[in-house]
Amino acid sequence: MKLSPINICIIDDVKAYFNEQMLTVAASKGNINFERYYKCDATLLKNLVSNPRDILILDIKGTPTPDIGKDGFDIAKHISTNTSTFVVITSAHKYQLKNRENYGDYILTERLLTPIDFTYELNLIIETYLKKKVKLYSKVVYKLGKYLLKFGLD
């Protein structure tokens, strides 16, 4: 069985965060494809919905163009509503993330990371993503089994 790589899209307007070195180190440790953007416009948002990524890491300040929202929370809400993408929200200002759990599946509070620290944090994100995905499939298989069992016993 061939496993496809995990597709991760990162949108952050600051080039020092999630830089090329961090992404190279993280990609070398696993089966991961990265996309890196600095702004999210209507074209990218449409692409994220029509071609959902597995994981979206999204800075909440400075990433959207004015035509799609005032901050990254608007993007996160749109992606969560229209896709099954696992949304990770982050900000350089941790106070902006308080009480915002309903906007994403994971909150990345620390962005000033070394490549090794980023790889560790990314492993936690991927583990949480896979647990959520397995839980969803388990529910579907359970309901299907229960449905088939009902017909088998009659």
C-alpha cells in the first residue's frame, strides 16, 4: 500500500517564521509536502477549498487581503466550514489566541522555533491530525458495521 505525503500549507506574512531551513529539515524527516505563502487572496482561498490540503498552518494577523477578511480567523472559519482541512492557527501575539479554540483544530502558540523544535511541534500537529482522522473513520466503520449487522440478524 502506498501512502501519499501529508500536504501542509503555511500562510504567514513574516518570512522569518516557517523559513526555508525549517521546512527543509521537517520535510527530510517524513513524507510531507509543504506549500508556503505570505498572503491569502481570493484566488488562493478558492484553491484551498477546491483542492483541500491535509493541514493548514495560518497566521491570524497580516495574512488575508482585505477582499476576503479582516484577519486569519475569517480564513480559518471559511476553510473549516467548507473543507475537512485540519486548521492550525498561530500568532506572534499569544494574547490574540486566547478563547479562540473554535477557530481551529490546533493552536500553535510559539513561532520562534529552531528547525528541530519546529519538527517536534509539527510531529505533535500531525499526530493530532491523524488521531482526529482515525476517529472519524472509526465512527463511519462502526455505523456501517452496525447497519450491516442489523440486516445479517434479520
